[in-house]
Amino acid sequence: MRLTIIGSSGSFPGPDSPASCYLVEAGGFRLLLDMGNGALGALQRYVDIYSIDAVYLSHLHADHCFDLCSYWVARTYPVSGRKPRIPVFGPTGVADRMAEAYGLDPDPGMRETFDFVELTPGRREIGPFTAHVDLVNHPVEAFGIRLEHEGASLTYSGDTGTCDSLVRLARDTDLFLCEASFHDHEEHPEDMHLTGSEAGEIAGLAGARKLVLTHLVPWNDDRRTLAEARTTYRGPIELARGGTVYEITRPGLRGAQIATVG
């Protein structure tokens, strides 16, 4: 699998990054995990936007889904004619929510461009990936996802507070892309986001082989977030940065190789 960080800013776009968006590729298939504000612009630096095969939306907060509106325009009105429908996986009511976001009548809304599929906990196939999704701890319906391909695995937390389901999804995962929105020892809402140390603790409990911290809120000090995560996780760890590419392969019994190639 190949993971490209398109955007890693939390809550709203930062000066150097769009909001959450991650491109995962395998076997010629391209899957987007989330499309937060500003993501579509940055995506054009890396791939032809019409080469995307599917979109997964972890939940329906603006910083994770609103650039699907722009993508709907791009796929519906190109000079060459409407592009083929692609699946969009998301929480309950995703089709109506996205129509509402763009001011469309919900029937048909965006359904002529996207084939909306509502998520439920469990296993499904998305292109060449085996996907495991489960509910995580957030004020709205939200999902974490684990992708597996040819023995390699990637887990993405989406937005979440601490929860057992995330530990299960990340069990022995090769790369754990985990949100870390809050700092330790500060007041913040419960059951909404993780601190760096909480992300590290979950990675340690799960036995994740590499931790990449994301959903980095612009007003926070990323170096502090990283330092806090290192107090609870002893494995390799870094901050998600736009344009960074990870190649995740599992050539043998000793575990995956994760190469940072960009």
C-alpha cells in the first residue's frame, strides 16, 4: 500500500495544510480517506482528480467531508461530460447531508455522480482492500477504519476520544494514522479528540508498529504534541505532513517495511 498525506490539519485548514485527506493506493486503485476543506486543491498536486476510485468519509464534520462538494462539481460538470459514478462510503445520512451542504434538493442530490454507501461496523471489500470499520468515540456518528492488502495494514482513527474499538482496529497494524488534536494538562471536551499521549497510549496498547500523528490543530504546538506522544509510545513516531508518502509492504515474517519516499 502507498499512503500520501494530502491534508493533516485539524478542525480547519492551516497555513501549510488542508484539513484531513489521505490518499491510499494499491493495485492501481485509489481511495481517499476523508475530504476536508481545501483538500481538492492540494490533491491536484499528486494525482489526476478523475483517477480516484472511491471516497471514504469517517464522519460528517466539515473538516472531513466538505470538499466532496467541490469534487461533485468537478465530476459533474467537466467539459468532457459527467464522469462515471464512484462509491462514497460514509455515516448514516451521508447522501442527504452532502446535498444539504451544497444547497441541493436531496432528490437526487449528488446521487447521479456518487454512489453513496452508508457504513456499518464490520468487514467489507473496497477495491483491492479488505476494510474493517467500527464506531469510535465522537459527538456524531464516526468511524475508524483498518485497511489490509497483501498482508500489510493501515489504520486511520478519524476523529475520536479514547475507546476500545480503536485499539481493536489498530491491533498489530503496520502504520497507525491517529488523530492528536489536544494537549495534555489542559481543559478540553470529553469524548471528542485525543491528546498526543493518548494517541501514543492507544498505539502502544494495540502494538502498532509505526505511529503517524494527524489532525494537528493550527493553534497547537506540533512539537509539544509529538513530545507528549513519545511519553507513552516507544516505537517510531512522526507528524503527518502534506506530501509525505509511505510505502507499506510486508515481504516476510518479520513484519512490514514502511518506507518514507516523499
